[in-house]
Amino acid sequence: MTTGQDWRGVAAEEVDELPERVGILLRARSRRLLRSLLRPYKRGLWVAAALVLAQNAATMAGPWLIGVGIDTGIPALVDGDWTPLLLVVGALLSCAAADGVLRTVFLIRAGRIGQAVLLDLRRRVFDHVQRLSPAFHERYTSGKVIARLTSDVDALNDLLDEGLDGLVTALLSVVSIGVVLVLLDLPLALVVLATFGPLWLLARWFRRRSYAAYRRTREANSSLIVQFVESLAGIRAVQAFRREPRNAAIFAELNQDVRQANATSFRLLALFVPGVAILGTLATVIVLFYGGHRVLDGDLKVGVLTAFLLYLRRFFDPLQDIAMFYNSFQSASAALEKLSGVLEERSELAEPADPTPLPAARGDVAFRAVRFGYRDSVVLPRLDLAVPAGQTVALVGATGAGKTTIARLLARFYDPRSGQVTLDGVDLRQLPDADLRRAVVLVTQENFLFSGSVADNIAFGRPGASRAEVVAAARAIGADEFIQALPEGYDTDVRKRGGRLSAGQRQLVAFARAFLADPAVLILDEATSSLDVPSERLVQRALRTILAERTSLIIAHRLSTVEIADRVLVLEAGRIVEDGTPAELVGGEGRFAGLHRAWRDSLV
């Protein structure tokens, strides 16, 4: 662990194995996140705190009033004077009513603040994850992201909905009762104080053990969710290759880890709660014995002893409540650490501090001494390439030659390790993201369709486009005919991931989306490879319209698509080994000519 980024990445999933120094940093990071979430609600929190204090005062008055009733109200009855006792009873009823009303108001206000905080947290995580680069999503699986937004947020929700108000009340009760005990009778309070040593040791032991236990619980839950999500995401492959038994075995092992992690947490709680109860009982017995002896000596009133014992019971009961609430608190703390870890991830594709606007790009593209690789491998050792505006360039080469890497760099899904990728002479790293996304559009083989209508998916290329513009885009690329044949035409729901459409139909919708976006630079990354022959012919006709007057990069294994290009680049190991028009290269003796002959032979 040499860098901040290193421990941030590990912190989300391997916090149990981190050194104590890093653990302190993680807790500080969590507190920063919590402060930022609560900052907008300072006024509401102060009001809630005032309500809790007032409610606590009403609750604490009860035992004291009972002691007053015993020492003054009952003796007054001997003389037939009911007034003192009635006043005490009235005060008790008033305190009980105030307690109920104040608690109701507090729960309502605290609930509103808690849900507002969770709403803000979910929005932050979702928005932040969307902005992070593809490199993050390759490292951080979708299952982990789902775990952050579900399991971890739910842990915070449990704390806010069920435990926080009780925890605050219990802590205030412990503090206020401790003060009252000292004020009632200092010698008895010192007796109680003697039990604090063992109590502190017990609490310290529980805090350390439970801190690690609940981290393991959050991690086990996260791993279980990841396995569940990935199994369902690949359900076709799972069933096709009969992987169900293996997946079931992995899930059973992870499920067992969750059970064991939770069992450890409950065992700790099962030891701590009775331990607090035993210490409370021991303190009560000592106070009763010592206080009774002082009452007999006339050194202490019966009412004071009674009030002291009532307060003492209320003193140890909240300690048990705190132990129970600590269960939710530790789980929520571990969840908050993971969420703060995600939110502190920094995109490798950060927006420029001083951007260069490019509202209307022409489409001049250049790669200048670009070096790039994934992890430890180098895909492009040094690429120099210039593509004039309006030119259609086809990239050809074996798998791993660097074709898709060039497309990803031009779409700025990654930044080069060295060198520059420019659009109209401006480094992509200096362009505002909105300008870049408007100017450059990438269409891939597996274009994603969202649940919703066909029209909505086409309009995704330009939000706010009219229905007429959507239909015109579909007609331009030849998709209108099959769309009109759907049960509800353009309003047909494509269902999850476009499952209602064939692979070729999904690709045509993706083409219509790109055509509607009308970018200056269009990248087709094997975008016709999933089409059948009739669909490909439709697309081949439409491509000439789509590619006209715009810069285009076509990555294709089907050489029928390459034939419409103005220029062909043959790549090998990240280097351009041939560069020319399709006719020039086909007529030569190079690699492209060989590929073209093999393709022609395959059609016979």
C-alpha cells in the first residue's frame, strides 16, 4: 500500500486485513461523508436535539417525583393533607404526557431528516458511479455497485429508522442519570462508580471485537450479492453449460460465510448484554445494602434511596439498549466506510480545470505519438495517425492488433499513457465532456437497449428529439419497416436489454440512435458483425448515408463493410503496417489483399 488510491481501492472490500493506521483513515473518511450528508440539515438536527433534551428531562423527572411523593406527600396524608401528593401525581402525569408528545414529534422530524439523508446518499453514489471511467467498472463489478446501493444503504436505513433515536435517547439518559445520581447522594454515586472499571473493560472488549465482526458481515453480504447478480446476468451461459451445480456450490459457501459472520456478531452481543446486566444487578445489590444501612442510621431518607434505585435501574437499562443499538451502529459504520470508498474514487477521465470549448466540431482527428496499454501490457507502442474531417477510415487486423483500443481512445473511454489524441487540434483531455460526447459517438457490437419503447431508445441519441425526427432517423438507416411491423410500432416496449428484438434489429436501433445524434465523428466497432445477410445489406445501404460528410472509423471483420471506406489501415501489434484506399490495397500483395482474397473465396 503505497498510494492513497491503493488503500482506497482495498478499503471497499478488504478492510478486515488493513493495518490500524489505515483503519483510522477509513473511519475519518466515513465521518467526513457523514458530516457532508448532515450539513444541509443543521437546523433540523438542532431542533431534534432540543426535543430529545426536553423529552429526556420529562422522563428523568419521574423517579425524583416519586421520591418526593414518598418523603413529603405520604407523610402529609397523616395530617389529612392530600395537596402535596396530588401535586406530585399531577406532575407525574404531565411529565408522561410531555414525554409522549415530544417523542412523537422527535420521531417524525428525525425520520424526515433520515430519509432525506438516504435520498441524498443514493443520488450521490448513483451519479458518481455513472461518471467514473470504464477502468473503474472493469475493476469494480456491477454486483459490488448494487451491494453499495442496496445492502449498505439498507444498513444505514436500519440505523436511522430503528436505532438512532433510541441510541441518542439512551446516551442522554446515561449522562443525565449519572448527574442526577451524584446530586441525589454522592456516597451512593461513588459506590456505583466503582462498577465502571469492569464496565469499561467489557465495553472496550466488545467494541474492538464487534468492529471487526460487522466489517466481515458487510463484506460477506457484499460477496453474496455479487455472486447472485453475476449468476443471473449470465443466466444463458449458466444454463447452456450446466453451471448451476457449481454456482449453487459457490453460493452455498458464500451463504455460509454470511451465516458465520452474523453468528459471530450475535455471540459477541450475547456475552456483552448479560455482562452489563450482571454488573447492573451487582451495583443495585450493593446500593440497596449500603443505602438500607444508612436509612436505618437516619443518614438517608427512604424516598431518596427509592429514587436512587429507580434511577440506577434506568442507568443500566440504557447501557443494554446502547449495546443492542451498537449492533446496528457497527453494521452501519462498516457500510458507511464502503460507501465513502466508492464516493472517493476519482475518475481517471476527469474534466479539465480550464476546458477548451468546441461547440461545433469539424471532425479532424489525430493520434500523436500515442502509447497505451491495459495494466502491464502495451497495445499501442507509438501510434501516429491523422484523419481529415469527412474521411471514412476502416481499421483491419487480427484480434488484439489495437483496433478497438483506438476506438476507445478516440471516444475517450481511456486516456493515453503518453502522447495526444486530438479533435480539431484540441487534446481530448482539454474538451468539456458535453462537447466531446456531442462530437464523438461510438456504436459497438453489443449496443445496450434500455427498457422502454423503440422510440425512446432511438431518442436516447438526442434527448428532446421529436417523434418525426425519430422516425426520420429510423427510415434513413432502414429500420422503419421492421419497427412498423412491431405490435405497437415505435411505442413497442423492447423489454430488458432489448430482449424483444433480434440481434440485428437491436443493432439497427443503435444505428438510428447514432444517426439522430448526428456527431462529427462516428465510430463503428464491429457494429455489423451481429447482423444477418438481409439486415447487413440494409445497413450497407444506410451506411453510405450515415457516413457522408462526417469523419468515421469502421472496425470490421466483414470486408464488405470495409469496401465503403475511403481509406484502409491494416494494424499489427498496435502499428499501422498498410495504409491506402481499398482498391489500392486489394490490388497489391500485402496483408489486406490476402484477407480480401480469403473473404472472396469464403463466399463461393
